[in-house]
Amino acid sequence: MATDTHGAETHAADAAHAAAEAGMPQLDFATFPNQIFWLLVTLVVIYFVLSKIALPRISSVLAERSGTIMNDISAAEELKLKAKEAEEAYNAALAEAKAKAQQIAGEARAAIQADLDAATAKADAQIAAKAAESEKAIAAIRDGAMDSVKDVAKETAKELVAAMGSTADGRTINAAVTARLKG
């Protein structure tokens, strides 16, 4: 058995030695035509696989992506226009609401001013009526006071004339008091 193992080892060593002398098989000129044939066959197969299967799939994916991007861009432009229109509508509605608020505030001011004017006119009329009543009362009091003053003046004049020791008739005293009160 030892010889069998030794014989196999020698045979493997001879094969390795023969391969080392021949060099790499790719560089052996005797196999070049065979290698060139299989190279061309492999390149043709790869060309057909790429041109018929892989490249159409890749180009369809690229076309789909391009279409999706273009659709997204156009949708974004449409949305941008809609947003701009919405903003303009919002600004118009805001301006309209402000104008309406100003109008309502103006109407409220006018209504309040009208109510205030009516209340002021009513108060002025009441004050004028009370002032007229007061003036009438004052005039009545003044007239009453003047009559009382006349009466007191007449009585006093009568008493003074009597105190001086003379007598005067009522007509003379009345004429003297009236002349003196007139100025």
C-alpha cells in the first residue's frame, strides 16, 4: 500500500510539473482559436440578452419614471396655481369682510349717534320745559314778591305818615309807592 500511495504522489507531481512547464492555459497559443470562439459566442449571447430583455425593461422603467416625474411636476404646477387662486380668493374675502365690518361699525355708530341725538333732543326739550316752568314760577314769585313789597311799602308808608302825626289817604300812598318802585 505504501507503494500505491507513493506512486500516486509521483503521478500528481509529474502532472504539476507538466502544467508548470506549459504555463497558464489562457496563454497557451494552441487554445487561442477555441477561446476566441467561445468569447464571441458569449459576447453575442450577452448582447442579445441585454438588447432584447434587460435594456427594454430598463428603458421602460426610465420612461415610466420620466412620465411620473413630468406628471408630478404638472400636478405641482396646477396645485401651485390653485393655491395662488385660493390665496387671492382668501384675500378678496378678507377684504370684503373688513369692508363689511367697517360698514356694520359705521351703521352702528350712526344708529348710536341717532339714538344719542334723539335722547339729547328729548333731554333738551325736558330741560327747556322745566326752565320755562321755573321761569314762570320765578316770575310768579317775583310778581308775588312785588305785590308783597307794594303791600308792605304801602303799610309802612301809612305807618310812617301816621307816626309823623299826619294822615294820608290810600290813593296818595299808592301813587307815591308806585312812583318810587318804577324808579
